[in-house]
Amino acid sequence: MLIGVHRLIYDVVYRIPHGKVATYGQVAALAGLPQRARLVGYALAAAGGPEDLPWHRVVNAKGEISPRSDPDGHEDLQRRLLENEGVVFDRKGRLSLPAYRWNPQSPRNR
DNA sequence: TCGCTGACCCAGG
DNA sequence: CCCTGGGCCAGCG
């Protein structure tokens, strides 16, 4: 990690728009770290949830909030934050990826 | 240096 | 839908 994989990951997470979500694998790919979805999870766990990092917009490939091992991992908080942004969950606690997945195609993103 | 342990993902059966 | 197996990697004893 010449420049810190965590930083690369956070840079991508910061760009996920309000009301949209990205999967762990998607974030990894956008960060230039294909095949390293797990690393994204570890990075977010290590982040501790800074006020300015939209960590709650990262969900797993099934459209669910990934279960934490840490009992204080704030899974419910993540769901509340998303619902607060207009994201709707179904009975099984899943959201529609086709509807909410972030599609980073705007060239002028900085 | 080794071993273990995770906010994951995907193809198969 | 469930389960398996393989791929991924940093941090801490």
C-alpha cells in the first residue's frame, strides 16, 4: 500500500451521492482495487464512522446492510440514515439495488 | 514469521 | 433459497 488503500477507499465513499448506495465490490472496483471487496469492509470498520464519511451508503451485493460481528456496529443506525435519505427497505430488510445503486458516470466529479 | 480473523463477492450445485 | 469453495488483505498477538 504505497499510498494507503484505506484512503483510496474513503475517497470513493465520499463521492456516493445522498440517497444513493454502492456495494462493497463496487467501491473496491472504483478505488482501483478489483477483487478486494472485503478490504472495503475492513476499511469502513476501521474508520469508526466519522461525521463526514457517508459510510452508511455502502451495502452488500444483496442490497442488505451487512451484519456486523461487533454488537455496537450500528446496523440499525445505518438503516435509519438511509431511510432518512428516502431509501425504502422491503420486508426482508433489503433495498432495490437497480433503483438506488450509484452510477458514477459524471466526468466532472473531482 | 505464522495463524487467525473479519462491514465481501461470485460461480456452482 | 441454502451451502461450498476460492479469491481478496491488513493488523495483531
